[in-house]
Amino acid sequence: MCRTGEAAWGCLLFLTTLGVFAVPRSEHQSGAVGMNVLFIVVDDLRTSLGCYGDTIVKSPNIDQLASRSVVFKNAYVQQSVCAPSRVSFLTGRRPTTTKLFDFFSYWRVHAGNFTTIPQYFKENGYVTMSVGKVFHPGISSNHSDDFPLSWSIPPYHPSSEKYENKKTCKGKDGALHENLVCPVDVLEVPEGTLPDIQSTAEAIKLLQVMKQHNSPFFLAIGYHKPHIPLRYPKEYLKLYPLENITLAPDPDVPIDLPPVAYSPWVDIRKREDVRALNVSFPYGPIPQDFQLLIRQSYFAAVSYVDAQVGQLLSALDDLHLTNNTIVVFISDHGWSLGEHGEWAKYSNFDVATHVPMMIYVPGMTADVHPDSRMFSFIDSLSYAADQIPEGKSRKIVVELLSLFATLSELVGLQVPPRCPETSFDVQLCTEASSLAAYINITDDEEKGLVESVAYSVYPRPSDTPQQNSDLPFLKDIRIMGHSMRTVDYRYTLWVGFDPNTFNSNLSDIHAGELYLVEVDPNQDHNVYNSTFYETLSKKFLKFLRK
Ligand SMILES: *[C@@H]1O[C@H](CO)[C@@H](O)[C@H](O)[C@H]1NC(C)=O
Ligand SMILES: *[C@@H]1O[C@H](CO)[C@@H](O)[C@H](O)[C@H]1NC(C)=O
Ligand SMILES: *[C@@H]1O[C@H](CO)[C@@H](O)[C@H](O)[C@H]1NC(C)=O
Ligand SMILES: *[C@@H]1O[C@H](CO)[C@@H](O)[C@H](O)[C@H]1NC(C)=O
Ligand SMILES: *[C@@H]1O[C@H](CO)[C@@H](O)[C@H](O)[C@H]1NC(C)=O
Ligand SMILES: *[C@@H]1O[C@H](CO)[C@@H](O)[C@H](O)[C@H]1NC(C)=O
Ligand SMILES: *[C@@H]1O[C@H](CO)[C@@H](O)[C@H](O)[C@H]1NC(C)=O
Ligand SMILES: *[C@@H]1O[C@H](CO)[C@@H](O)[C@H](O)[C@H]1NC(C)=O
């Protein structure tokens, strides 16, 4: 009944009936509310959402969640690739502490036995559950999504996930291919379903079981799209007529971009449809008509995920759980849709590091009325964008790293202490402060708060783009890009790195980037060498040294 695999809700029902989780909510929470947490992580979702000001993308359900939440408009990840980013925010430590820059080590063995967010909740009386891609699967989570330490029941993975990289995309020739652009007829694909549809259904079943039960829960659900391949139900294409799709505002590789900063998007080149284009390595470009197809399908995949989120939240509401469940919505990192001539994550630019992050806290970010709905499913094919009001938003620059402390504080658990300078032997601590104080303040109050900084890193094997530049193995990393984002600037320094000692050598500078984001939001004009900004660069360098 409780093997790792597919039957998570059956296992949960079995264990709750046995009384395994017989810890009532009230005994475990100190003072505060003891709310449940629904933690939604989307894979490779940049801020292309209505609630982040995108005028093309149709995301009514996420926008509705935003309207009831506090939306962090300037949230950044710590490394723009799945496993390092997820391990970082789930442990509340930077990649420099988890020592995970690629996909191939497990922090408990290679860095330290760090407590994760779900583990902390589990140890404090929560039933913790994982559906879909929450941890990155594989070595980086001990081939078990860190079960049993992080989760009360074996994590659920949708059975149809195994077809993601199979030939299931119908080409113009009528045959099936392993394409990048892959709208499908769901009735025709193997098993007649897609992973995210299965994950939504499973999460709803878990909510139904938990509704009957007294323990607080932490349910994490990780959606697979819009990660490549862009495989989604083809009806979402209707939302994006090709004539309405534009190219990226800056589709060319900037001339003053240091080559080390560039990601040559090797993974999409392996897909059959992209391979057929004979795009040159490393800079391309991809033919414009195909650029439009990629953008169109990415947006359609976002709308498909939006519908999943809508169904999940509407089920939460049907179960009357919206008055005692916090909802967190984030993505593990962004994706460049042609900006700087790139088609990938794998960089320190905002398109790769800037992510949606919103938190719904009943009674705090929205008033709860017993008789009215908080979340209704909205069909993206028939709604008016102006029906959805804007929610509260914060401009402060924040890191996903803050989620550990923030969620602990919001549910009334003791906030894990700040980590000491080196913390490999400290099991429970976090490297960022709680954002709870930012959730219920006015815009004026926010203005008075200190300016903050988000840090991220990206590794490279060499100064010029190679086949392994996107995702070097640890042993091949020679250069580390340390990046800082403030409200006004993005500053990145590419310096020598030793994979044996994990040391970055800030005296061995390979390249630098400085962007003035107010006038150059897309980060196309590198002013690092301008003598005018020398003082600023020196100030940032000092900051990084610390
Ligand atoms: C890591 O911590 C967990 C939880 O405290 C403990 O059960 C486990 O034995 C520890 N593992 C190691 C290798 O120290
Ligand atoms: C990793 O998983 C294996 C079982 O596959 C288990 O024996 C081992 O203790 C786990 N490692 C840690 C550090 O928890
Ligand atoms: C496409 O663009 C046209 C012209 O701006 C607009 O009227 C139409 O609503 C757009 N279609 C969709 C599905 O957004
Ligand atoms: C900045 O100056 C360095 C050293 O003179 C040079 O190697 C580099 O190409 C310059 N970068 C840009 C973007 O001009
Ligand atoms: C790509 O190269 C192959 C083999 O050289 C050729 O048959 C094909 O026509 C080329 N395709 C394009 C789009 O240039
Ligand atoms: C939430 O609503 C349910 C049913 O509407 C009610 O029984 C319960 O007491 C409420 N919980 C809180 C924390 O307000
Ligand atoms: C949030 O702020 C409002 C306005 O200042 C206040 O009335 C309310 O009590 C606060 N709510 C919580 C839960 O702190
Ligand atoms: C750091 O780089 C500088 C400049 O290249 C070099 O002289 C120094 O030996 C390096 N330090 C270490 C510890 O490798």
C-alpha cells in the first residue's frame, strides 16, 4: 500500500485510518494559527503571467490567486537550474553551502545533513506530501525525493511522466517525433493523459483525505510544464494566434556580452524539430518563424499549467480549506524565450533568475467570508482579463531562500535561526530572513524598508561557450558567475573556481557585467567597463567578497 510510486492517496488513507498521524493541530503550534500549506512549484516558469504585467499570456487562475495574495514582484532564485535551485530553497541554504551546482550529489552526504522545509514541518506534527516534481528526482534527492526524511508518505509521480521524452509529438509528416514544440491531442497520447493532469487529480485526492483528518498538512505539488518539451493539450494554442506572437524584444546576442555569460541552449538543439533547422553552434540564431512557434507553445503551456492551478485551488475551496490553508506559488527559475539570442535557463540574467512568487494567507492577504468563494476555476478561453483585480504587491528584492523562515513564521512554528558563517555541521538554520513582516504592510510602510539584494550563481567550464557550458559537471567547473540584483542594478562577476575546494577566487576575474536595469531592463548594455561606473563596480565587488 505504501510503496514509493503511484498510490499516494491510498497510502495516506490507509495510514490516517490506522491513526498514524494522530497529532491534533492545536498541540503543536505555538500561539499562532497552525495553518496548512499548499506549496505549488512550477518548472521553468518565468514571470510571463498576467499578474506580472504580461499582456499576451492568459493566466486567469494564477492571476486570481495573485489577487488574493501578496505578490513579490522582484523575487529571484539562487541558481537558474532545477536541482540546485530546488535544493537551495527547500533547505534554505545557498548553492555554495549545499555544494550542489550540477545534478549529481546529495547534500546530506556531500555538504551537511540540512533540514528541509517539509522535514521541519513533518517533525512538528504536519503530514507532509509531495506530488510531481518537487525535489529534482535522482541522486540530488537520494533517488527518493528525500523520502522518508522530508515526507510522511512516499512521493507521488504521475505514471505518464515516462512519455515526456518519447516520440509522442505529431509532425507535419503525420509521424510521431521527439519535438520541442509539441501540442498534443490528450486522447491520443499514451495513457490518454499528461503528467500535470494526473498530479492535479492526485493532489485533490490527498486534500480530500486530509479534510477528514485533524492534523495540519504541508502538500507540495510540482508541475512539469512549461519545462521543455513544450508538450501540452493542443486546445491551448487557440489562445495564441501566431499573428499575435512577437519576437523577444532583444532577440540578438548583445555585442558587449562576455562569452562566458552566454548559454548555448544545448538541450533544445537535441529535439528533432530543432535539429532539423541546422542551427549553428553556439550563437544560432533560430529562424524567426520557429522562434515564434517556440514562444507560442511556451505561452500555451503556461495557460495549461494555469488551468491545473485553477482546478486545484477550486478543489481547495470546495473542501472549505481556503480559510486555514496558506498557498505559496513559485517557480524554480525562468527561461529565456529568445532574449539575448538564448533559449534556456542556465544564466544569471533576469529572464533566468526572476520568478513569480506569491503567498496567500487567509485573513491576512484576503478577507475570508464563510459564504463566498475564494477561488473559482476560470476558463482561459472565455474570460475578460479586467475581471481580475490586482492583488497587493511588494517591490522589495527577495530570494526564494526566504521561504523556509517565512513559512515557519506564518504557521507559528519557531523560525529556524540564521546560519553562522559556515554551517555545514548545523542541521537546522537558514541563510535568509523571514518575509512575514512584508506580507501585511502598506506600500508606504514598504518604502521605508531597507534596500535588499538577491544573489545567484552560475557555473561555467570555460570562457567561451562549449557543449557543456549550460550544465557542466562539478569536476568541469572552472568559472563561477556570482551575481547580485538590487532594485536598480544587476552586477555579475565571473571568477576562477576550484571544484575540489569549492573556492571562488575573486582576484581571478574572467569577465564582469553591470546593467542599469531602470534604463536597460532586459540587460543588453553591459557598462562594466565604463569608467563612469567604476566606483559602483568596486562597491559591488566589496559586497560580493563579504
Ligand atoms: C540526518 O538527520 C536526520 C534527522 O535528524 C537523522 O534521522 C539522520 O540520521 C541524520 N543522518 C545523518 C547521516 O547524520
Ligand atoms: C539514501 O537512500 C538509501 C536507500 O536507498 C538509504 O539507505 C540511505 O540511508 C539514504 N541516505 C541518507 C543520507 O538518508
Ligand atoms: C490577437 O490580437 C488581436 C489584435 O490586437 C486582438 O483583437 C485579439 O484579441 C488577439 N487574440 C487573442 C486570442 O488574444
Ligand atoms: C572590458 O575590458 C576588458 C579588459 O580590458 C576586456 O577584456 C573586455 O573585453 C572588455 N569588455 C567589454 C564588454 O567591453
Ligand atoms: C539541414 O542539413 C541537412 C543535411 O545537410 C539538409 O538535408 C537539410 O535540408 C538542412 N535543413 C535546413 C533547414 O537547412
Ligand atoms: C473554516 O471554515 C469551516 C467551514 O466553513 C469552519 O468549520 C472552520 O471552523 C473554519 N476554520 C477557520 C480556522 O476559520
Ligand atoms: C493586517 O493589516 C491590517 C491593516 O493594518 C490589520 O487590520 C490586520 O489586523 C492585519 N492582519 C493581520 C493578520 O495581521
Ligand atoms: C587567485 O587568482 C590570482 C590571480 O589569477 C592568483 O594569483 C592566485 O594564486 C589565485 N589564488 C588561488 C588560491 O588560487
